[in-house]
Amino acid sequence: MRKFSKLCATALAMALSITMVAPISANAQVYWEEDANGVKTYKSDESDKTIKSNEVEGDSTDIMLALASERKTVTISTNSYNEVVPFVTTKDVAKFENFKSNKKDLKVKVISKVETDDTSKGEPDYDYMTKADGKCHYKNVKGDIVDVAKDECPKGDAKGIYGVRLYAKKAGTYKIKYEAKLKNGGTEKLTLKVIAKDNGEAIKDVTFAGKSLTTSYRDDPESYELKNNRLWTKGFGKDTTLAKSGKIHVTMNENFKLKKIEYGVIETETENGQIVPKDADNSLDPNDTKIAWKKVKNGKKIKLSKVDLDRANINQNGLRVHFNGNTTTVTYIRITYKDTKAKTTRRVIYTIQRIKK
């Protein structure tokens, strides 16, 4: 099995990033946690199945795609040209084609496409192999995990990654139809349900101390942020505040259920006389940085972080060097919610910058 190519991994990351609706990330329901011995445990919010990296052979991206639950429904906003949904072939599929809508009010267009031909000369392709029994495992076109001997796996490493833009003129329920060209020469007809709403985002608003954290993209940021009750400070911009604490409140849109609110601060350590962030031990923390999270009830008060970085006094070639740190400290807000139509759990992370006086 060839590992997921660097080109395809990059294309996949780009395709997935298009659908992000928050300042940092909207993580899917599959993630990993790493223990002190460097062993990663891959998990899914939608099932009890876990996979340990020391028990299998396989690329991390392939393992996470295999664990992800089958997508049956997506929700989009009407009259938006930024509703792009990623489609990734499974191991038994060479490519997707013929994306079409069942109604004229939903326009479907493939705006990005990466397809690779078979470069392995017909070698077996799978998501991961268990070391104990040599069995190979792969997700098939129907979303089922298939466990077979290596010589029974799909042949060849052809694959495709697609960014498909959905533009709905009117609110309503639609269906995308498309075809999967299988590696064995067959064709599978597939569909995806699309729910279009005036506001298709999961989170309607997030406020800290009564000020909104939602992002705006206006030409006149000062006027817009102040008039629309945004969290904003002159000289620093959006999502900044002089407040030390405040109530956090989350409002969800219809068909999305709030599961949990957490706030977090960066965990640090001293390295060569400097205060630096610890490396993350899971894929849910932002920027590969370890975060200490605490749960908070909706509408309750939180204290913003005082944790600063880069503050140190060190000697370099006989010179005393002093680092003063930063003018702001960061607090992360992580919101976990359930898409009740797609039946998937997702997480979104916002940031609040506290200004040091």
C-alpha cells in the first residue's frame, strides 16, 4: 500500500479548510490522542471503535478517514458562493464524476479536483493493516469497513479529492447525485442530502461579556465592530478586550445542538531560559499547542488567561538578553455541538485576546 501522497494530503487539507466557519477550526468527529510513549489512539465521537498506532500499519490520514462516520446530510446557507463540500474517494473508488442536483434551485459545480492514476501497478490498497493477524481494513464506497486478506483488497492506488460548491437560491431540501467509478470497473450511484437555510452555520452567535466573537469582513472594521456589538478594542482590533473576565454565551441555529463549552489556556514549560508552549498531545488542540481545558456552563463567567510566552532573562555570548513577553494573552473557547441532521459531532474554536495594561 502506498502512503497517502503529500500532494493529496495537501489537497485534502485545502478542501476541508474551505468549509471552516470559525476563526481557527471546525474539527471533524475523528481525532487522536498521544500517550507518553508516543502511541497514538485514534477515536471517533460517533462510535466506540478505537485504533492504536502501535497495533497497525497505515497512514494517519487514511486511518482517520476510515474511522469517520458516513456523511449523509450537509447544511448550507442560501445565496452564498462559499458553500464548498469536500468529497474524498474510498479505497475501492478510482474517481467521482457527474455531480448533479435534483432541482434547478441548487447549482452544483466542481471548483477543485485532484485525481491521481494508479502508480502502484495494481498493488493492494487499504486504509490500515493489523499487525497481529495481517488482515487489511478499508472503508468501501457504501461507508462500511471491510476486513479482508491483503490479496482481496482493491487493486491500485488511484484516488480523487473534490471541492464541490453548492449554491442554493432558495431555502429547502435538495439532493446531490453523483457516480463513483470503482477500481474493479463497476459504477456506484451515490446521493447526498442538502439542507439549505438562510443561515446554514451551526453557531448563530458567541458572546463574551455581552460582545460578539463572530468574525466580520468589512472594509471599515472600527465602525462595523462598534455598531454591531463586536468584541473590539481600538489599536488591537477584533476579539480583543481589556476585561479580565466575563460571561460566555453560545446560541445555536436550528438543527444544531450545543453539547459542551470549554475555555482553555496554553500550557507552558521553560526551555533554555524561555517560557514556551508545550507540544499538543492530541489533534483537537489548536496550532499543535497543548491547552488546559475547563468546562463552563452556558451563560457563566470565565476568567481570561494570564499565561504569557517568551518572557526570559538569558545570557548569549556574554550579553544579557531580556524578553518582555507579549502585549496580549490568549484564551481559547472550544464549542462542541451536534449536527442533528447529519448525526455528527463537531468542534469549533474561537480566541479572545486579553490586552495587558
